[in-house]
Amino acid sequence: MNYDINILIVEDLLTTRLFLRRTLRKLGYTNVVLSEDGEVALQELERKPFDLIISDWHMPKMDGLDFF
């Protein structure tokens, strides 16, 4: 299995972001980027492509539905 994929986590709660990153790293995924809302996530997407995006639905500024 290829664990060398880029993952973006879009979540406004810091504890949830950190939990998801820690869980993914324990599973062997090391390329995990954290973003606190949709606006910041769009900036990250301009920098590099992601293979998987995990997004919260309800967030300030730009929610998950608007982000997609």
C-alpha cells in the first residue's frame, strides 16, 4: 500500500485537527497538512495538490460545503 500521499485536514477545532493528524501518522501517513478553515485550505491547495481532503462541515469564514 502507498502511504506517500498528501492529505489535507480542514477542521476548525484544534484538538480534532491534531487527533486526526496523530491517527493518520500512526497508520503510516506522514504528509498531512492542517488547515483551520476553508479559506486557509484554498491557500494550501494553491501551493500543492492533495490526494485526500478531510473536511469539517461547519466552520467559520468558509464552511466545508462552500469549500468544495
